[in-house]
Amino acid sequence: MKFLVTGGAGFIGGNFVHYMVDTYPEDEIVCLDLLTYAGNLETLKSVENKPNYKFVKGDIADRDFIFDLFKKEKFDVVVNFAAESHVDRSIENPEIFVKTNVMGTTTLLDASKEYGVKRYHQVSTDEVYGDLPLDRPDLFFTEETPLHTSSPYSSAKAAADLFVLAYQRTFGLPVTISRCSNNYGPYHFPEKLIPLMIARALDNESLPVYGKGDNVRDWLHVYDHCVAIDLIIRKGKDGEVYNVGGHNERTNLEVVKTILKALDRPESLINFVEDRKGHDMRYAIDPKKLETELGWKPKYNFDTGIQQTIQWYLDNKEWWQNILSGEYQEYFDKMYKEKGRI
Ligand code: NAD
Ligand code: TYD
């Protein structure tokens, strides 16, 4: 089978490319990525010369380019990871989120329809369900939870999901959607909570925790996410949505303290700063459908996964230090220094 993996130079897409190239040497993996600030070919260095792998640079929202690529390559399966993925950036500049996350998705759907793709898989997020209150730990997101978004990021992801489902109903395109909770693991871009805190703690710099740090996220190791997507593509039913998460809820403060403890750094580095606008309180996934229908079982819990992840950042300093030394600095100044967050 021939796979198109979009956004494969990013965090989750990169982990998925590694997983697929290594697990299925008989399949062909074409990685398409625009190499925005979040895309990094260093992430793909160790697969670069594998015979079943190829990289193509391009924009999922560039219709002519995408149609030419689909005509030439005749993909069997499309897995769409490509997106603008950071909530804080979506608050600063929503428009690119519409272009990439919505129009990029409809362009891929049109090309998939035109060139007879056998499975289109959309990588979505639990953020499309909005948030849950902190005082109702009995509530979880199921696949039936209504879409109720908070940020420009989650709104664009929800719009994309609705287009994916519409293409199944209207045109009979074979689609699946996965909605996962917050991922963590190797190759995570250091603008997101966990890698940002690891990198700053290692440099003994202050750790900007939004609000009171009591927001809850349900952490999923990226390896377990990749296994889930593979299962859904191969065994999932057309037109179905599958939630992915392993009941690993932690407050942000708990996560930050775990990192400090593992790195032997003092809690005095924690700095409570102005909250994010519209900040979702709690995400929590009910993964029963994926577990019972497709037999998914996560390998990591948060306690084992976070230690493995911290070790990866210690062993791969060059990967993230190269990022910190580039245009990232401008982003950090704008989002943290100029807002008085550090
Ligand atoms: P990321 O920001 O690390 O990577 C996104 C990748 O997409 C980058 O390599 C970037 O260069 C590429 N890209 C951006 N615009 C593009 C375009 N127009 N054409 C081609 N490539 C483009 O994101 P991630 O964290 O790996 O997330 C991957 C997917 O998973 C996204 O769709 C995101 O919404 C979803 N998701 C992520 C999380 C998470 O915790 N990271 C959780 C739930 C869902
Ligand atoms: P993030 O990694 O941006 O993921 P998401 O917003 O998609 O959940 O943030 C995770 C949580 O950490 C979220 O509640 C916001 C919080 N956070 C901070 O407290 N400080 C930071 O510097 C960042 C980036 C996030």
C-alpha cells in the first residue's frame, strides 16, 4: 500500500512516519510537509535513506500542487496530520488556521475523491468537544459529545472534521477520524507545555504556568497514538470517529512539578503568569470504543512515559537546542517577554 502522511516533519506526524517506515517495510510512505516553523527535517534524519520512504515539500492547501501529486503517486491511504497546532498562536493569528486546517483539509478531500483514495484518515483533537468542568470528574468526552469549541485552533479543527464527515455522507469517500488528547514524547516542539518546561528547567530558567496551573490535560504518549491511528486505518469502520486517550489526567502544575523533580530543579522556578484567553479547564477522553471495537491498549502510563520523554530530551539536546536558537526566539519574546509573562 502507498501512504501519504501530511505534516510528517512535525511532532506526531514525524513519530508516525518512523513507526510506519519501520513497522511496514513492504508499504511505501510519502511524507508531505510545508516545513513551517513547526516542521523539521532533523526529525526524519534516521528514515531519510530507507527504501520505502520519500519526502516531498509542499502545501496541503495548494490545489494544483496537491492534485498533481495525487495523480502522479496514486495513494491508497491519506493520513492528514498537517495543521497549525498551537492554541496560543491561534489567538494571535486565527486566519492561517482556517487556511491550513480547513482549506488544506478540503483540498486533500477533493484530491482523495478525484483519485480514488481507499481510506482518508483525519487526525483531529479532543479540543473539538470544548472543555469539562473541574468539579465533575465523572464526565468524559465520548464520540457522541457535541462539538463545542473554545479557541480559533479548535474551531478550525472542528470545521475540518465536519467536512470530512460530509465527504463520507455526500460523496461516499471512505473516511475515519481520530480525536486524541494531549500528546507528549520525542520530537515535541518546545512551544508546547512539556518540552517548553523541560528545556527551560534544564537551563534553570523560570517556568511560565498560566493562571493557577489547575487546568487538567489527559496525557497520551505519542507512540500509543501512532498505534491507535494504524489500527483505525486498518480496522476502523468508514465514517466513524474514534477517541484516543488513556486516562492520564494531570493538572498543569502536577506536570511541571514532575518535570522539576525528575531534573532535580527547585519548585521556585515556577512562575504563575497571566492566563491564556478562553483557557479550557479540563480535557478527559473516554477511549472505550477504541479499546472494545479495535482492541487498542496503551503501552505507557504518564508516570513511565514522562520519564522516557525527559530522558529523550536529555539525550537529544542538539535537536531542541537548534530550534531554540532560531526564529523561535522572536516567538518567545512576543508571547512571553512582551506580555510580561517572564
Ligand atoms: P506540529 O505543529 O508539531 O506539526 C505540524 C506539521 O504540519 C509541521 O511539520 C508543519 O510544517 C506541517 N504543516 C503546517 N502547515 C502545513 C501545510 N499548509 N501544508 C503541509 N504541511 C504543513 O503538530 P502536531 O502536534 O504534530 O499535531 C499533528 C496533528 O495532530 C494536528 O492535526 C493536530 O491538530 C493534531 N493533534 C495534536 C495534539 C498534540 O497534543 N500535539 C493533540 C491532538 C491533536
Ligand atoms: P499546550 O501544550 O499549549 O496544549 P493545549 O493548549 O493544546 O492543551 O498547553 C497545555 C496546557 O499547559 C494548557 O492548559 C496551557 C498550559 N501552558 C502553560 O501553563 N504555560 C505555557 O507556557 C504553555 C505553552 C502552556
